[in-house]
Amino acid sequence: MGWTLAGAYGDLVGMASQRIPHEAISALCEKELEILRLLASGHTAKSIASRLNRSETAINERLREARRKTGIGSSRELARLLAAQKIWDKKIDLTAEVAAGDSSAMPPFVGHSLSKGHTVMLIAIPLAAIGAGLAMAGPSDQLGQSTVATEASANSVPLVGRWSLDVDRIPIDERPRSVTITFAAAQDGAWTTVVEIVAADGSASTASSTAGLDGKPVPISGNMGFIDTVALRQPKANTLVMTLGKGGVPVSTRVYTVADDGRSMIETIVWASEAIPKLETTYFTRIG
């Protein structure tokens, strides 16, 4: 996969001291701003291309042009800086602009446009195949109700512990210094999750939450601004399904599965999108 966990968890939104001049921001067109907004919210060039029904080459060209206009050498750093300066307080809508022109940037085969219902079905199928059994239309109503699992403990639940991302599998130009996830048992069968990310530039971001295993969204605390809620389910002892949302809208669903040896964990990601969903994978090793 392309690097998405940092894109999913926020090394893209680590706070930076540098500021982009207003005139440089004004030089960015709406297409460039939308792509950078998606990059800051955790997407990769590949997932942005899928979301906007455009080619990955076209997305990278837009990012190169944005770097030229602003003088920032890294697209991820540029996205971080724009997020820190809160330029996306106003909603950006590219629907008309994308439809109006850039047809040459469309991938060779796009297929039919999908309704939200079709998208939900397409996402539900691969998730069901890996034991998730849920759809992406919304973290509160589409997850449904499940039996709350008994209180987890380090001895009985393989997921409990601290996990480190295998960053060597991430492309070097997108590689963070470190990503760790800690799962711990809380009261009444709930889970506490803490995510810590150190980006390539040394900026740090965290997100923490305590949620039941009933699929109901709860608030996230920390400085990862692209997410504000999480909902959890645990279909099996070695599997945790996590849906992240922002402003009542799903961002992604992640399925964490611990191997039989209890030392390694696979994260499977499905991004919320109007386009055909793609499964992406990252790998973790137990460190505690």
C-alpha cells in the first residue's frame, strides 16, 4: 500500500512552526487545495486519485505545482503547514471544477459512478471477508449493535499491549520516524487506545480514546485534527474493528488482527470514499 497510517493518524497534521505567506496560499487553485486537504487528512496520492476519480499521475502533478507555488519542498510538509494555519475552515467543493475540465487526468478505466448505497455494499463485502461485518456509511447507525465483549485483559486478549509500525515497509519519502499504538483494557469491557506518531521532521501527534465495543462513536482527545470520534467492535479475540470519523462523517475503518504467535499484527484499512474502496495494509510488531 501507499503510506496511509500516518495519513490516517496524523503525522500529516503535526504542528510546525513555519508559516506559509498569504500570497503563496492565494496562488494555490482550488484543485490543489482540495488535494492538499485530503493529503493532510490522511490520504495518499493513490487514495486521493481514487476518491477524485483521477489518475495518480495527475494528483502528483498538482502536488508538484503546489510545491512550486509555495516553495515548500515536501507535499506532506505543505499539507501539514496548511492544516496548522487552518485554511480549510471553509468547505472546499471541487465537484463542479473537476467535472468541468481535467478529463485528460481521468484514469484509463473509471467505470460507472457509484451511489452511496453501492459504495456501502462494496466496502461491506471486503470487510466481511476479514471478519469485520460492517459497512462504512456511518459510524453510528451503520455499525449496528453487537454484544459487548467481556472485559479485556493482557492475559486473555491478544490485542492488549503496545505495537510499533514496521516503518521500513513504508516508502522512504513518506516514512515517519515512528508510529505506536497501545491497546489497554478499561472498565466495563471498554478499550483505551493511544496512538503516538513522530513524523519525519520530528513533530509529534497523539490521539487517545476510551470506547465500548458496541459500535457507538466516542470523542477522541489529542492533536490529530482530522479525526474526532472512534467506534469499536471486536468480532474475535484477536481482532478489533475501528471506525474513525470527523464531524459525523466516516474517515476510515481499520481492522487490527493479531497473528497466532501474538507478536505481529496486521492493520487493514478501508477509506470512506465515493469511489470503489481499496484495501490497504500496514504491519506492526509487539513492543510491550
